[in-house]
Amino acid sequence: MHISALQTTMTIKTMRPVQWTKNLIIFAGVIFSEKLFVSGYFLKALSVFIVFCLLSGSVYIINDLADMEGDRVHPEKKNRPLAAGMLSTGFGAVSACIIAVTAISGAFLINTGLGFLAVNYFALTLGYSLFLKNIAIIDVLIIAAGFIIRAAAGAVAISVSISPWLLVCTFLLALFLALAKRRHELLYDNVSRLCRQSLCQYRPGTLDVLIHAAALATILGYSLYTVSQNHSEYLVGTVPLVAFGIFRYRYLTYHGHLGGSPETALLGDRPLYLTVLCWVLSLLIIIYT
């Protein structure tokens, strides 16, 4: 019983709950459709959030199973349960299958459209974990595509439309963050540079150009979104917050060496954290009042 409890705990740890914050994009549909405070809509969006947390967690387990040998020589990743031997490969593999099947079944119970999106997301991220992450450019595009699927899933689940511009902004922002992470790994993470095959295909100069382009495209896309919707004209007033957040993150990437983890940058940099908080509060006030 004690061993089983320990294995379960290590399985949950391998699912990387801290990374589940990436699934918050699912709530974009219910927020921008002005349904956040309508009875039942938030709970349904929350159900989708849980489904995708389970799905992404199952893929993280599979990813760690595939990268076990490489993780053992990484100064930080060697402490992951599978690499450290705290979680058996058999228990991890079975857990990943059960969690994935449960999540996809739950998605189909909510509605058929969400079920197909969940299957596509699982297949996409599984392909990324097993081989697509080793192909430069394709790797960051797959990451960005995963965010689009999550944003679309939040809207499909509650049967509301989502602006194509919002999907474009989601894709561009995710692309910007993924490129910044690759730059950090290439320049500051010697072990990742040796273990991740795609990094051998990148060059700092190329990543700099792509990061600048993605940053500017994100700001432009968001600006166009604010003036193309039926929300209050005051929504355009949030553009400076988005611009500052993008430029601040870029500054941290180049000068603070925090580009390897958006979560660390957000929680570790007060100006960035306050900017995101002000942006969220501004959206809620403008859209719902």
C-alpha cells in the first residue's frame, strides 16, 4: 500500500501540475463571449480545463519515459521521478494510458466537438514528445498549435464562437514564448543543448530575428483584435499593457536569462506579474461593465 501511494504521488509529480497554468487559455472563450458569470458556463469551462490538465499530464509522463536516459545527465531533469528511479516505467506507462483514456472520454461526454479536439491535441503533443520536438521550427510551431487547440476547446465546449483574431494572438504569443525558450536553451543551458537535437539546428542570430518578428506580430495582432470586435472601444486601451508585457519578457530573456521558463519569469519578476494582473483586471472591467 505504501509503495502504491508513493508511485501515485510520483505519477502526479511527473504530470507537472505547475505546467497546468498553460491550460488557462481555455477560459478565453467564456471570458470574451461575456459568459463568465452566466450560470453553468464557468463550470463547463472548468471541466474542459481539468480534461486538458489530465491530457497534458499524461503526455508529460510519456515524454519523460521517452527522455529518461537524456534526463539522467541533466543537472535538473535528473531529479524527475522516472529519471531518478522513484517511479517505475511500468507504473508510469499504465498511468499515462489510463489518464489519457479518462480525459478523452470525459471530453466526449461534454460534447463531440470537444472530444475530437482532445484527440487531436493528444495526438499532436504525443507526436511532439516522441519525434517532432527534434525538428527545428516544427517544434515551436507544434507548441503554438497546441495553444490554439486549447483556446478553441474552451469555446467549443460552451458552444460560443471565438474570434479568429484571438486564435491568431494565441498562436503568436505561444510562438514568441517558445522561441525565447529555445534561445535560452541554446545560449545558457549546456546540457539541453547536448540533449535536444533541434537546438543543433538553431543559430542565435536566427532566433533573434524570429523572436523580434513574433513579438511585434503579437502586439499588432492583439491591437487589431481590440478594434475588430463588438466589445467596448476602451478595450484598445489594454494594448500598452500587452506591449509592455511582451517587451518586458523579451528584456528578461536577453538580460535576465529567464526565457527558459515563462512561469518562472512571471512569478519572479514583479513588473511582469503586475502587468499581467492589471491586464486581466482591465479586461474583466471593460468587457463586463
